Amino acid sequence: MSFYLPEGLVASGNLSFPIYDNNGKEIGIATIRNGEASGTITFNDALENTEANRKGTLSLISKGTNTGDSNEGENWIFNKNGWVAGYDNNDVPNEITWNIAFNPNQHNLNNVVITDTLGPNQEYIPSSLNAIAGSYGPSGFINNGEQLHPVVTTDGNKVIITFPGNVTSAVDIYYRVKLINTNPDGTTTWTDHATMISSEGEHNVDSSTSWGGAGTGTGDQKVGSVKLTKTDPTGKISLAGAEYQLEDSKGSVLFTNGVTDENGILNVHNLPYGTYTLTEVKAPDGYQINPNPITFTIPDDNVIDLELTQPDTPETGAVILKKIDPDSKVNLSGATFNLLDSNGNVIKEGLVTSENGEISVDELPAGDYSFVETQPPAGYELNPTPINFTVIAGQTTPVELDKFNVATTVVNNTGNVTLTKTDVTTNELLPGAVYDLLDSEGNIIQSNLITDKNGQITVTNLEAGDYAFVETKAPENFMINKTPIKFTIVKDISSNLEAKDQPILEEPGNPDEPGGTEPPTTNPEEPGNPGGTKPPITNPEEPGNPGGTKPPITNPEEPGNPGGTKPPITNPEEPGNHGGTKPPTTGPEEPGNPGGTEPPTTGPEEPSKPGITPPITLPSVPGGIGPENPGSGISTLPKLPGTITGNVTLPETGSGSQKGKLPQTGENNQLFIMISGFFIILFLIFKHLIKKLNA
């Protein structure tokens, strides 16, 4: 920028001098040439962030025109002035000329002695003094050509000028001094004090001369602030004692020890607009230095006051908890603990001691912690007393809480249970049944429990409470029973349970059902062998051959054959078959063959054939034939020992008898034989009575 001197002034020399701000920091250079009235200032970037109230001052040596008031030479007797008289190669002053003038009114003075005391950094140059006589007019001193020769002596920094005789004219004296240790920067002023003693008394005068110039500059900066909060990784804990270094965008360090306070906050105010970097140089105790610098700008989208956060990672440690029996010193597994911080917050839960009775936790930040037992090992009492410990920052060895013997053995609160598996019909012990054991909540606590050779499952040391066995696989050839077998365990009590399985039944009359077998069939080729092991079977293809060796068998699959069903066949292996042989199957043979092995049976094809004996009521036989079932031709028989009762019906006949089903079991077949035998007896009785009547 340009600057201008007041009207009528010009520089007294070539000047170049620095300009400083209020803090003594250089902000630019001012330059002006000798005899010129304007100069320039070149600023550096010290005030680049200032945008308001820019101002400054300049002070420099100049010279100008003195119009005067026409009073020169009047009312004064002694005066002094000075100016720079010489410069070195750098245009820095190295000599000054001092000018002393006295007696402008040309009095007659005698015993004139002038003592000139030089200021600092000045040294008189010998033989440089020149004294001239003359007078003062309107235009200043007028030299009359007379050279005066005063005596000049020095005494330290004093120059003593003595005039012998009388002085009756005005005198103008010039002499030079050498400048020592001149400051090339800024304004330099040299001072001088002179005293004159004469016949008219003593007179004093001070004088100074200056060279160069000086300047100041300042401006208001637009500033903002930043608030940094230091926390732990969770952001919930503020960290005091973190130290930061602040640098500007040029890498200049503004401070190196900004420390977060007790709230974890570092405030920096009056930051001029610009970009800065905060770098952590020391972490709080127990934490690691965050290696990532924070770079920010003021303003940030017109945000002047910024708020920043930065977390520090804590230095971690570890802990090992060992659970030990207080008496045997045996390590105890299965104890469950929660890990709490210093505020009682659960930070890890469900920690269970291993087979070695240990719990190990790594990467714990420095601080205070505690273990709290929530579930004791089996057979031990719960001890809820917290186990306190401290993790120290930077600690490399885990905290060991070994021999922590708070658990004590308790009285056994358990019982036993034995389940015995048997056949529901024979009570035979059944091995190989598989069960699950469930607790009162229905949770499986043991599985794949298998009955042994004695058909038993035994479970010991069950805690008192409610349980259930559930069968998951039955023994071979038995049906599974999934109904839970519930029971309760009482302290020191052994419970005995029974479980029965139903065998898979074999039904000989239906080979398609589980367990069914094909019943034996009488060999039709041997009909004439009564009492043989294979009774004859009626041949259904020859229904019209009454009395033949092959009685017809009704085919149930031919709906055109009324009343046709398969007659029952007695199983020779069942206990109801006396004699061990298969009785003959009844057929449509004529019942007039007494003494035969095949009792007569009413055939469905010939209901009106003579020779069939109608049913007769025998009231003298308890439970025997009677009118309880009229129209069916069959009466209730007494129940015989060793038999199984069942319904007995006849096949459907063409004469309108009631419909029914043939018996399908060996027991019913036996009953049929008994009925047939009863008819034989009746036949023999009637025959005997007829013979007796004929006689």
C-alpha cells in the first residue's frame, strides 16, 4: 500500500524500516526515497486473518519549507541543531553534523566557553570543527568571510570550545561526530546538550537529530473456539489429564500442553479463522495415546465454536478366578459367576468354572471389578459375597484369585429312583427299553437311558423335585408307551417305579395284521381219517354231496352263496384243544351217523332236511340250553374253567335265522366243539329212549 507525507514535507534521506504489531511481531516494511513525499508499505501474512479495524502509525524524519515569521535573529542568544551527514554502503547513517550558533544580536561578549556534551554512540571527529563570523538576516546566517579559531579540547564525551578575547559578531559553528553501533532498523535518535558561559551569563540548549522511521499496525481478527471432550471408548466416562499440542495450518506450534480438566474437557478460545490440528501427546492414566490427530477448521460451515470428542483405548489386563473346596482343596467346576464393574453394572454374565475350576477373563480395562456367584457347584451352598479385585493399567500378569474358598459342602439333598420294565401280561422283565429323564419344566436332563438285563434303569443323586420318565423306544416285539411316568424325588429316599409294555399280539385268523400267522389248514386228501391230526375241510366245490368226505366250505367272497362263511378251525396248540389234535370242521353231512368223529351241524343249504334234531330246553342243567335266546337255535352254555368268554353266533341261514359272525379265536372254536358235543349227547339220549319205547 502507498502512504503520503503531510504537505510541505519530504524524506530527509533514503529510508526503509520495519513495522511491528502490538506484540512486537513484524508485519511489514516501509520504504521512502530521499526528497520524496510518498512511500510504500509491503506487508507479510501476519495479519492475514484480520478483517476489521485495520490501522497503524508511521514516524519518519523529513524536512520541509519554513516560511518563518520574519523574526529570525531576534530574542535568542544560543541555539543548536544537527543532521545526518554521512551513510555507509547500506544507506545507514554513520556521521552527524552538529550546528551551534550564538550572539545573533552581535553583542560584545568576552570569556565565551561552550561545552557540548554528546549523547550515547557519538564520538567527536578531530579537526572537524569550523567557526565562521557573520550576521543573521531575514534569510538566515550571512557569512562575512571571517574564520574564527577557537580552542577545541575534549573530555570524554564533552567537546569544549573556548574563544579567546572578545566576540562582537554572530558566530556559526559546525562539527561532525562519528556514530557508533547504529541500529539499522527503526528510528534512531541522537541527542546533544550544550552550555555557553560568557560575560552575559550562562545559557543551555538541548538538541537531537533522528534518522529513519518507525511504524505500527494492527487489526481485529475473526476468531472462534474449540471444545474437545476426552472419553473412554463407550463415551460414558470422561477422562481427565490428556495433554494435547495445537498447530496451525503452517505447522507452527501454538501450544504443547493443553490438558483436559476433571470433566475431560479442553477449551481453546480466540482462534483466528483457519485450519488447526490437535494431537494427543500424553494419555490419561490407564489409557493409551490416541495416534490419530484431530484436524478442524474455523469457521466450519459458519460454525465458529466447534465441539469435538476423541476416545482413548484403555490399557487392559486379565483376571483368573479359581474355585476350590475349602477342605479337600479340590478344584470345583460348574460354579456360575457374573462379572461387575466398579458401578455394579454386569459386564459379563453366566461365567462358569471349567473342569479345572477356573474362570479366565482377558482385555479388562484398568479399574475395579468384582465376581458375584449366582449358581454354586453341585453339592455346595451359594455364597453371594462379591469377590473384589483391581486391574492396574499396563499390568501384564493376570490378577489371580486362586484358593478362593467361599463354598462349603452341604448336606446331600438328593435321592435315587429305579424304573423296572415288565411285560403287561406275563410280568417278564424287559431289557432294551429306552427312556428320557425330564425335569419339572419338561426339559430333558438325561437321555438314552436303557433298561438293563434285569429290565431296570437306576438314576442316583437327583436333586429333590419332580421328574418324569418318557419312553422313546420299546423293547423288541412290544408297543411303545409314551405316557410320562411322573415321580417325585425326596431327600435320602429311593423311589421304585414300574412300567409295563403291551406285546404286539399275533392273531392267526388275520395274517395281514401285525403278529398274525396263517392258521393250519386240514388236508382235504384225507377225509376218512377221523381223529387224525389234520381234520377234513369241506370242499366248497361239491355242495350237493351230503355225507361225502369233503364237506363244502362256504366262500365268503361269493355274495350269491347265502350264509357262506369260513367255519372256525381249532388251533391244536392252544390249551383249550383237548387231545392235541385238530377236530374236524363241521359240514353239511347228515347228522344220522352216530358215533362219528364229526358232530352234525345244521347246514345252510338244507334247513328242512329230516334228521335234524330241534333244540330242546333242559332246565335241569344250570346255564345250559334254555329259552334265553329263542329263535337262534343256540342257548347259553356254562362257563368252563380255563376258557375265555366270547360271543358265539351261527352263520346266516336260508331259513331266516339271525345273522352273525363265526368265531375268530381258538377259544371260540373250542366252545363250538363243546356245543357240537352236547348235540351228540342229546342224540344218543333220544336214540336210547326210542329203543326203550320200542321194547
